[in-house]
Amino acid sequence: MGRFNYRLVAHIVGMMLIYLAGAMALPLSVSLLCHDGAQFALTFSALFTLMIGLLLRNFGGRGAAFEFHESEAAWITMAVWIAIPLCGTLPYLLTGAASSFTDAAFESFSGFTTTGSSVMELPEELPEGLLVYRAFTQWIGGLGLILFVVAILRKLGIGAGILYESEFSGTQQRKLHPRLARSVQRMWGTYIWLTAVLLTLLILTGMRPADALCTAFSTVSTGGFVTHSSGLSQLSNGSLMVVTAFMLLSGINLSVLFRLFTLRWRKIGPCEELVWYLGLFAAAAAVCCAAFLKSGNRLADSVLYSLFHIASTMSTCGFYLPQLPHWPLPVSAITFVLIIIGASAGSTGGGIKLRRIIILLRYTRNYFTRMVHPQAVVRVKVDNRIVPEVYVNKVFAFVFLYIAGIAIGAFALTLCGCTIPDAVCMASANISNLGPSPLLNNLGGALDYALLPEVAKWLLTLLMLAGRIELFALISIFSPAYWRQTT
Amino acid sequence: MNIIIAGDGEVGFYLAKSLTELNHNITVVDPNSELLKRLESETDLLTIAGSSTSPQVLEEAGVGSCDLFLAVLHDESINLMSCVMAKKLKAKKTVARISNAELLLPRNRDMFLELGVDEMVCPERIATKEITNLLKNSVATEFFDFSGGLLTMYLVRLESDSPVLGHSVAELLQMYSTLSVRIVAVLRNGMTIIPHADTVLMQGDLVYLISRPNQADKICRVAGKSEAEVKRAMIVGAGRIGRFAAQTLEETLRITLIEESRPRCEEAASLLKETLIINGDATDIELLKNEGLLRTDAFIAVTDSSETNVLTCLHAKRLGVRRTIALVENTGFISLSQDIGIDTIINKKLITASYISRFIVKGEAVSSKWLSGTNAELIEFNVGKWATATRHTIRDLNLPQGAAIGGIIRGRETILPTRDTQIKAKDRVIIFALPKVMDQVAKLFE
């Protein structure tokens, strides 16, 4: 194996930054329209990002050999996922919204990883343009930055299949189109379509356009940034229902959604994960509703809030409603479990993902069959297809790493001075890309991301990133075997 | 009838032999000239060495004037291709043997008709159907519906506690006056007997009887065993038949499937949902016991080896499994296996031949079934308008030895005939006949 192709990585990162600079045009135009005073900061951020991007592409990436090996995929993934959010800190720093680089990085990573954890105490006092930028970062990160990379690699004429595989092999779903580029296009189409419909509905149900834009970005990407410190409490009931429905949709595999919306129903085939997702949603919402009712809330409120809350938790969106400050114990318990389970594979949501849970359950059941019948040939099947043993092992490794991530994260946070419940809640909420602290406060503690020590903030940032890129890329670049292979 | 058979495998060989006996003109096409030589020396037919997908070979075999083209090689794509070509070269009717049951789906039917494949036969699928039918209806070891279920044929074995042992057929009908049955044949020690009124029934006789449906429990009492419901079944061998059978049965029964080869287990695992698949040697009785052989109601042995099937079935029988079904490919084994107590023998060749014979029998035949254990055949005829049979009562009909009338269907009405019954035009008649008299019988109804 030759030397590690760092020039290619520089080239790709450079390209990504140029695109990011282009993306900053959207918040900039909002800023210009609203005269909120952030236009210079945003303009400068865009120019600066563009400059770094051009430098990286034209000097760092000059003469890059346009080929890479499977084992380098993790490096590319990591480089992109670190470089983009780092440059994404510029608007926070230049507008003065973040008091330190740590805060800016926390906010930026939280955005791109669609976590939605925030250190901004009073978002309503931030300039409109910055709010839109913040929500927009979630939207960009929603489908995963790797999809952008895939598009860029195609331009470079490199087989992007490797990266696509490493990102989406988990769903075992056939591509939406024989050609990778078309599949990616179709996913983006679905995503944009969802956002546009939601935006329209929100404006129709009486939201301010700028808020509606931010909320739509936050919902569809299952991020969770809000534009007001009181969460979504000032929304009309109509808007709440719309948001609930779209949170639920966003937790579904995008390929399934594409086929659903384009009426290719036959092609969806058996989709056990969707059935489980909806079943779990209905069951959890029913229990929550009963618990709210029992603690003396009105029926209409209980139904609406429990649907909203469970959709928000399962999709790992993380929106919260301050109307129901005191959760009965069952609601907290269910919430905690759902945070870890997360959404469907192939969706914008985070967490372990239901598909993996199904595989684990089936494997465990098979294990007992094997105990009684030692010679039995049993296979884990999802959607009537056998899940290869290799993949089952990967799921086990993943879940182990996930739990270990929560445990180690919680341990380290406790050392930073958090109480144990707070630490566990924060670790799991951030690795699952759920986010916002007010939601977690209902689980018991009184935590606030803004008041955490710097080390704890960086720790949470790392957890968000790990959860978002599904751990393996992060772990593998720290493993000695991987180093020996690629450098 | 001019018939071309492509393929000299087991099915082809058997078909060729039995069709020659029925006085058809058979031409066999196969690439293996050695096998053909052997076949030609044993049977009166024409053989042509060559590929059935070569137009020249087909022409040589006289495809232009052939009434029926049967492609029964192992490879289904060759069969389909041969049929397509034969049809284009003016064969009247083509039948292909296939192994992928998906092709049989009704929605694919038109596509194959258009291509020129008139009928498709999947031996494994037919065998599976037999097995599932047998388990559905536990009184009869073999049964078959006529005219969409108006009449049913049962095969029962007379057990030691049967009340009719030592009695004649006429006495039986007197003893059970409420039971409307007609006994068409008795199989005793491998011999087929067409019974008279005074034929005495003995223990171990396999009795073919025709009756109306839903008589199962009454017939059960005659036979001397109580009807037992099958809840668990063990299938040995995950070849195509084993897999198909498990797939069909697993919806209603608890199935354990045992297979020695790992890849076959994997294949079964991807197809089946509920079945417990065990990778192990079926001749290892300890393994079978551990996997619940003693609690099994039915034992189905369908491995590739007839010997294994017969032996494991015997073992299961001895350990008290009530119903045993064995796949026996070696036709010489069939009567032997039935003698030693295996309930039912499935033979792919026989049932495939039986199925294919539907396309061959002259006259107005609607459906037919060849019976295992005997070379006799059950055929359903539509009686022609001017048929000889309509002129006399059955007593005066001069039915040849080796043939019996099992039942008559007139509109929606069913008649179990006596000697004084008169057959009318447009009736449907079920005939039990040995092959040598089949032509004579057919003439009666034309």
C-alpha cells in the first residue's frame, strides 16, 4: 500500500468548504432582508470559508491522485465531519453570539450532527440570520455530509460506492436507482420536498416565515434547535400537529418515504422496521397519554402532548413543550428508553436505530433456540431476508460501543462535576443526537449546557460526532491496526 | 399419437416406457447415446441422439407431425427453450418440466403460452401437493378429488381392528348401509384386484374407494383406525420437495426439518419462516429423538436416497409415529416398502407421469391420476353424445377385465353406480383401469 492520500482528503475538504461558503448565502440573504445586523459577520464568514476552501483545494489538494482505498474511507469521513463544523463556528464567533471558541464549536457540531444541544441561553435575542444559519447547519447535516462527499467524488470520477456503502450498508436497502448519483438525488429530492411541504404548512398555520423556516429545518433534519427559549410553546395547536406529523415522518427511512410519496408502494415490500416504528410510537404514546391523564391533565392536551413528545423523542428531534413541566414517572422512563433506541435506519434521526434492535432481539431468540437444539440452523431475518452473520456481529459491536460510549461519557461527565443522573442523560441524549437540555430536565436533573465546564462541552461534542457517524469511523481511526494499514 | 420426449432422465425413461405400453409412437431425444441404446433395446421406440435445442435434431424427430412434445430434462431452461422451438416447428402441444415453481404462478401463465409452452410440470411441486394433501386428511393415505370435489377417492389400509375383515364387499355395503362408497380396487401383496361383490377383504389390504366428500370419519371406522389430527411433523431432507413441503405446512403445523448438508440448510433457512431447521444426519436416531421424534404425528422422509427414506420411516414407525411418508425413486422398492408398513410412498416419476398423462389420454378425458403401488389409472371421462356406453346398463356394458366404474357425475349430482345404473350422454364417469385395457375403455365413451 502506498502512502496515505492526504492530498485527496485536502481536495475533498476544500470542495466541501467552498460549498459551505455557498450555503451561507441563504442565512445571509435572510439577514439582509431583516436588517438584523449580522450581515457583515455572515458575509465575512462566507468569504473566509471560501478562501480556506480554495486554498485547501488548489494548494493542499494540488496533484491529488484521484483514487482511494476502502480503508481510507474512514479518514475522509472524519476529515469532513471535523473540518466542516470547525469552519462552521465562524458565524457564531464573528457575530459575538458565542463567548468562547468552545461554545461556538459546541453549537456548530451540535448543528451539523443534528443534535440540537445549545449553549445559547436566549435564542430570541440572536440575529435572525444567525438563527437561520444555525437551523440550516442541521439541515445540511441531516442527510449526512457523506452524501455531499459522494456527489463530489463522482465529479472527480472516483467510485464513490465505497463511501456510500460504508454510510448506508447498515440499512441493507437496495439503492433507489441503479445509478448512485440518481439514488442520492432521489433522497435529496425527498428531503427537500418534505422540508418545503412542512414550511408551507407551518406558514399556513400562522407562523412567522423566518421562524417557520428554522423550525422546518430543525424538524426534517431531526435536529432540535429552537428559535425561542420557551421552545415551541408559542405555536398554535395546528402547527404543533403539523410538526408532530413531520417529526414522525422524519424518523422513517428516507428510501421508504421516497417510495411512499412517489406511489411506488409495491417496491417498498415488507418493511418490518416501519411496522415496529409505528407500533412502538402508538404504544409509547398511549402509555404517556394515560399517565398524563392520570396526573390530572385534560384529555385533548394529554393526547396532543403525548403524541408530540413521543414523536420528538423517537425521531431524536428533541423538541419540547414547557406546558407540561411535571412528567409522571412512566413518561420519563419511556423517554429514556426511546432516546437510546432512536429512529429508523436510513432516516435523519439518531440513536441505536430500531433495525438494530430488531436484529438483536431476533438473534437473542435464536440463541435460546440453539440452546435447546444445538444443531439447529437459525438465521436472523428482517423483512424476510437473512441478515448476514457478519452484519449481525457488526450490530453487536455497534451496540456495545454505543453503550460503552454512554457509560464512559457519563463517567467522564461525573468527573466534571455533574450528578450521575444528569451525566447519564446528557451522554445518551448527545450520542443519540437528541439534544436540548430542557427536555432532559424533565428526566430529573437541572442541567444546562451553557453552565458546563469547557472539558464537559468538548466531551459532549465528541459524543455527538461519534453518534452521528455511527461510531465506527471514529473508533477505527484510533485503532492501531488501522493506523498501520493506512499510513 | 405421436409423442416426442426430450430427455432420458428418470422421468423421461419412465414416461417413454409407459407411453409405449399405451400404444403411442414415441421418439426420445437425448444427447447421451449410450443411455438411448439401452432404452431402445428394452422398449419399442425410436431414439435420436442429439440436443433437443437443435432445430435439425427436432426436425429429424418429426416435430412437425408430433401431437405432443414433452421436455423433461433436469435443466428447466433447456426444457423451456426446447418447447419454444418445438412449438415454432409446428408441434401441436408442448409440455415442459420445470423446477422453479414461481413459473407456475397464474400471472406468468400467459407469458409462457405466448412463448409456446402450453403446460408446465413441476414434479417437486406435485410431490409436495401430495404430501400436504395426505397430511390434511389423515384417514386416507392417498386421496384425489374429481370434478372439483364432488367425488373423492380414498385409499385406506384395513387395520387389524377393522370390523370388515373376512367379509365380502357386498356384506360391507350391507353392514354400512348409510355409507355410500364404491370400492374400485384392492391392492394385496402388490397385486391389483378389481373386486367383485363376493371378494373377501383381508387385513392389510389397501382399498381404493370412491365416495362423496366429508365421509372421511365413516370410512375411518371401516378401516379401523380413529382419525388423528396431525399437529407436529418432521421432514427429513431439505431438497426441493422438503423445502416446498415445509413452506406449505409451516403455516398450520409445527415443522422440524432435518438436513445433512449445510448449504441446503442455509437455503431452507432463507425460505422458511417458522420451521425449525436442524443440520444433522437423519439416520442418527438419537438426533431424531432429541428433536422430538416421539412427539411427532407425521414423519416425512424426502432425502435424495430412497434407502435412507425407507429406513428412517421404518424406524419412525417402530417408535410409534402414526403417519410415515417416504419418497422412493426406485420403482422396484414401492411395493416392498408398502409391505413393510410405510403408509405412503411418493414417487416423483409416477406422479409426474400421472400428471403428464392428462395430456395424452385419448377421447374426452378430463383428469387422470396414476396410483402409486399399482400401474392402474383413475380417469375422468366426459361421455360423448353417441357413446356406446349410453346404450346399456353397466351390467351389459361388457367392461373389460381390469376396469371398473367408480362414480358418475350428472350435473351437480353424484351417483355411485350399481350394476343397474344407466350411463347417459354428458355424464362424467370415473374409471379405474389398467393401462392395457385403457384404449378399449376409452372407446366405450367416445
